[in-house]
Amino acid sequence: MENGAANPIIVCENVKKWFGDFQALRGVTTSVEEGEVVVVIGPSGSGKSTFIRCINRLEQHQEGRIVVAGIELTSDVRNIERIRSEVGMVFQQFNLFPHLTVMQNITLAQVWVRKRSRSDAEQRAMALLERVGIPEQAAKYPGQLSGGQQQRVAIARSLAMDPKIMLFDEPTSALDPEMIKEVLEVMQELAGTGMTIVAVTHEMGFAREVANRIVLFDEGQIVEEGPPSEFFANPRHPRTKMFLSQILSH
Amino acid sequence: MSAESFDLPLPPEPPPKVSRIGWLDWVRKNLFNSVFNGTLTAVLTAGLLLLILAVLRFVFSPDRRWEVMPPNAANYVVEAYPREDLFNMWLSLWIVAALAGFSTASWGMRGQVSVIKVVAAVRAIGATALVVGVLSLWSPAGSATQTVLVFGGVALFGVGVGAMRLVREEREVSVARVLAIVGALLVGLVWYMPLESGTTWPLTITALVVAAFHWVGKLVGQWLSDRLMKRVVTILWVLSFPVIYLHIQRNPSLVWEEVTSWLPWAGLLIAAGPAVIWIVSRAGREQAAGVNFLLGAVAIYSWVIQWPMAIRVLFLLLTLFSLATPTFAASPRARRAFYWTWLAGGVCTLYLFLAGIGSTDLATRGHFLGGINLTILLAVGGTALSFPLGVMLALGRTSSMPIFRILSIVYIEVVRGVPLITVLFFGDKVIPRFLPPGLDFAGEAKALLAITAFSAAYLAENVRGGLQAVSKGQTEASRALGMTTAQMTMLITLPQALRVVIPALVGQAIALFKDTSLVAIIGLADFLRVARDIVPNQPDSLGSILENLLLAALVYWIFAFSFSRASLRLEKRLGVGTR
Ligand SMILES: Nc1ncnc2c1ncn2[C@@H]1O[C@H](COP(=O)(O)OP(=O)(O)O)[C@@H](O)[C@H]1O
Ligand SMILES: [Mg+2]
């Protein structure tokens, strides 16, 4: 829209969301192009997670419109599961299935949701594990892996569903510094393949290098958005200036 | 996490040696490390010794009539089951034995155990026998058993000590071989004991069946993958329940000659079902209608001329399947599922007829199962049946749908607020009132229903606890992958929840096993009742009640204890608490 939306894959119009009396989203309007990488930043509690969880309907918005891949998310959408399987999500806490091996974690939804044969699913899982760099961990259980490895398995698990969109909610916040890089590299490689990505992250290096657009949230609304070069070089809104000075000061 | 190493100055060192302390040191350190502890140890040891002495004096008293037990073996195990049908019982036991032998080939029995451990066990058994034998000498009169204990103990202990010096530490033997030797010894014991006539051979056969099927399992295991083998074993076990039930509970008025007159036809009908479905699914509208009409006509006709009931019902079923074919067998895939549904349905129908459904004999005959047999049937059957019911109740209680939730809560809270005896009475006296007059279930079946209903409520609460322990992240991840609620429950939340509650479930199963003794109150003769009431009142066993109670306690303990050990192993294998 404002950037002459040629082919928006996510459209949000005036999205509002309340938790009880508390308004977490106060009217969010934006859209994401196919293949675009959007990084969402903002202070804690500003509604970033709520926003991206509305995109795959883990949370339900109460007012406004959200259209994902041509389908509007309303309470009477049938087959919400089908839409969800088009949208991959990676969580801060990985949320791997602890009772299943890495291989089973990646094949389970392929077999049950995508209805692939087991051998087909295992082949894809292996290819994805190669891609995220840990093919040798296939037979282990999540509890036996480091945090960085777990998060890469979680990414592989989402990618195995061939999603059109990938959502990341602070994927590196629970990791030790030395493991952050390995996850960011996987994300960067993914962006290079033309995947549409919406990522909440405070890794400013990643944002600067990989993002097409940065979105700043505060108090449940978008304060400012724009390409990283402009966003970092001359932020317009005073709130943006303050936030950037806080996170770039160290 | 880097794999390369950079020649840092400190190389790794072996861990420090832990010096082995002798048992005397251990005793000094742990039992006599202070005046208070020392006194406590001495007092408790003295008390324990007195207790053991009292028990031994009781056991070895000349007044005890242990000799009444072997001749009563059949009473303990099957009680009133018609002795002329006893072969059914043996056959059931052999089925279980065959499955057990078969399973040992695939379940962990392929392991090795160090010879040292085996020798240590022999030594410990010898020492225990010796101590018991010596202590029992203080009881009023000696007996042959005491001599056996003392000399056998000395011999075993000596062999153990000697062997301990000979074997090297790393030698191992297969668990299967050790078990085979123990089994052979038990069979020897069976031949030595004065059991009721006609039991030694069947018991020996049981042991042989276990061994034979262990080898069969090994052979088959070479052909099948581990995973397939496990699946086969599980399916066989599940199938064994209805088969055994058929053999034990089989309608005694069932005449085999009559059955054989319709059984082949019924088999043919079942086999022909898929062909009918295939034809109807391919035919045009009119032809399909023609086939349906024909089938319907035959079904009605079969009722008019009173063909055997099983055939009539099967024709009716086939007509219904044929009518439903256009709806359920549209795609080749759906058609295949439909074939299987038909085959399964047909076989189940046949089975129910063979098992004597609709026969009023079951009600009029009174109870005919008893003893350990009944106890095990109620415990295993109650656990197995209450498991799915309990899981469903737990899911219902945590469901977001109010009807299921309210129904589950009402059921759980009502049943948990009532003692088991009440539920048993309810089953016994109230169920018949809902049935057509003159019809009733067997007492065993009513007890099983009541126990299942009771146990399910408690099981549901345990499982609910497990469900609540599954983190919210797990459900969110499943949803984000596009799973439906049913898939999420079956694949993610329920498996995790059950893993957490295994210890609680085992505890409940053990409690249930012991609670089955309450069925005596509705007139059934479970093992405890047999031991307390029936055997001590046999003309040749009068007044042996104390001995029998001790035996009952021992048997219950052996079952419960081995069950809890087995669950420990299961927990370890599933990695409860580590994954
Ligand atoms: N399930 C919930 N129930 C009630 N309040 C919530 C819930 N989830 C989030 N909130 C509130 O909504 C606001 C936005 O949360 P969130 O989107 O998680 O922020 P962010 O991800 O930017 O830190 C916070 O104030 C938070 O406390
Ligand atoms: Mg957040």
C-alpha cells in the first residue's frame, strides 16, 4: 500500500486486540510483500509477539482485518489448520517435542498434516538437517542438544511444511552468545532463498544486513517503519530515536 | 562448541580412584557412628530378629498344615470352574506362555548379565536359606524342610563363594539362559511337589511352550525389523485377550457340531463382502440398486426361514455396507479402508456369536470363575478397560466443550465420592433392572464393569494431572504446524502426559489388583476368598486358615512387587524425568 504493494502476502488493517481490559494492539496497519524480510523491534510488552501470533491465529484479533495468502482470518475460517501449515513459526523457547527424536520432530507434521509418506518425510527432514548444519543429530532427543542446535531443529521442523511465510519470535533471546550466530546464519540463508520472513529480534546486525524493512512497535502500535538504511540513519519519530539510542548504546 | 582443540597446557586426567570400603567399615560408618545410632541399630536388630523368630516358629510349628496346599492347587487357581473343562484353562495359559516366550525374544531379554551378579545371587540365596534354616531350629520341632534349608543353604553358599573366586569379572551370560535354568529348576520342583494329579504335565508343557516360542521369536526376529516385530507382538497380545476370553467364558451350551454347520458359510460371506463392495462401488446407479435389493431380500428371507442367527446378522450387515458404499468408498483409498472395516466388523460379529452372546445361560449358571484366575481377570481386565475410559474422561474434563466437561466432572466426582463396595453392589443389583426381565450378566462381568467404572474415575484424575504438566509451548508448536486438536492430543499432549503419570498409574493398578478382593462381597470367589473361606472349609483341609492367609499375603505381594519392578524398568526405558 504505502510502498505501492505489488503483491502483499500479509495485509493487516487497523488490527486491535484486547486481553481482558488491557489493549495489546491499538490498531495496526501494515502489509508484507512476498519475499520481504520484516524485522519487528520495540520495547518489551509493546505487543510484538501478540502481533505476529495474530498472523497465524495463535491469538485472535477482535477488530480490524488480517489477510494471509489471500485468506481473511475470521472466527469462521474453516480449516484454520491449513492456513497455519502455510505459516511457519519459530519460538523463543524452541518448543521442540521432548518425547520425540529430532527426526520424528521434523517428520511428524509432514506425515500427519501434509500426508506425506514416511520415507518421503524422512528424506526431506534429512535434507533440511543438512541445510541447518546438524545432520548427525537426527537420532537424538531434543534434551540432548545445545540451545542453538535445538533452535535450528525448530527451524527445520517449520521449513519441512514448505511454508510460504516464516514467523520468528525472538529466536535468539534464549541462547548463549556463542550460539546466536549459528541461528542467525540459518535465518540469513533462508532470507536469501526468497522466503517471506517476519521476525521479532533485537539483533541489530541482522536487521541492518538482512531486513528489507524495520518496524518499531510501542504501546500496541507501529511508531515508525522503513528500510534499515533510513531507519537507522535518520529516524523521524522521537520515540524511535530514544529506542535506538538505548539499544545501540552498548 | 568448536571441535578443534588448541594444545592448551593441561591434559585430561583419569578420575580419582574410589577406594572400596569393606562391609565392616560400612557398618561402622553408617550404623554405629554415634551412641544414639548404635543403640537404635541394636534395638531395631533385636526387634527384627524376634519378629523373624516368631514368624519362623509359626511357619515350622508341627501344628501347621502346609501339606493341604498342593492338593488344593486347582481351588486356588480356578476355584469352581468345571473340572471337565479345565483344558480350556490350560490352553489359555499356554497361549499366554507362547506369547510371553515370543515377546522375550524381542523385549530386552536379549541382554547379557555379568556372571558375577548371577553367582552373587546364588550366594545370597544360599546364605538366606542357611540363616532361615538355622534360626528355625529354635522352633519347637524339626522337620525335613529345615534340614533341606540348612544343608542346601550351606551347599549353595559354598558353591557361590567358590565360583566367585573362579569367574573373571568381565564374563557375561545371556539373560535368556539364566531364566531357562531357573525355569528348569521350577519345573523340577513341580515334579517333586505332590500336586493334584493331572497338573504336572500341563505345567511342564507350559515351561516348554515358553522356551519353544522364545526360539520361534528369535527366528522370526531375524526376518522382521525390530519395529515390525514389536508391532506384531503388541497385536498378538491384544488379540490374545478375546481369544482367551472365548476359551474360558465360552458359552457351555454352545454345540460345536451346530457351529460347524454355519461357520464355513459365515466365513464365506465375510470373504465375499469386499467383492460386493467392489461391484457396488463400480456399478451404475441402477445396478447398485439391484444388488442392494437382492441383498435386502435375502436378508429378510433369512429371517423368515430362520437361518442360523449369525448368518442372518451377517446378511443384514452386508446389506447395510452395500447401501453405504457410495458414501464411504468413493476413492480407492477410502474403499480400501471400507474393506478393512467390513472384514473387522464381520470377524467381530462371528466372534461375539462364538463367545455366546445372547445366551441366557451366562446368567442362570451362576459364577464359574474363581481363584487367582478371577483376581487376575478383574485386575488385568479392569486396568485395561479403565485405561481408555479414564483417558477419555480426563480429555473430557480438560476439553473446551462444556457438555463433555460437565459430564466428565459429574462422573468423576460422583464415582470418587463413593466406596468401591457401593459401586460393586450397584453393579450387581442395579444393572439387571435396566436389562430385559430374565436377562442378566454373569457376576464376573458385573464385577468387571463396576471395577472398571470405579478405576476409570481415579485414572482420569491422574491423567489430568499429566495433561496439565504439558507446557503451553507444546500445544502452540503443534498448532503452529497445522495439527488438528485430535492430532495434537494423540501425538503430543497425551504421550507426554502419560509418560509423566506412569508411576501413579502403576500405583493405581497395584491398588486395583488388591481391591479386587472386595468382589467377595457380591458372592464371587476371588483368590483371597478361596484362601480365607473355601480351602479351609474343605473336609481334608479344615482349620488351615492361618496358613492360607499367609499364602494369600505372599502371593499378593509377589504379584504387586514384580509389577512395581516391571514399571521401574518401563520408566527407565521411556526415560521418564530425563526427556
Ligand atoms: N495471554 C495474555 N493474557 C494477558 N495479557 C497478555 C497476554 N499475552 C500478552 N499480554 C500482555 O500484552 C502485552 C503485549 O505482550 P507481548 O505481545 O508479548 O509483548 P512483546 O512481545 O512486545 O514483549 C503485554 O503487556 C502483556 O503483558
Ligand atoms: Mg515477546
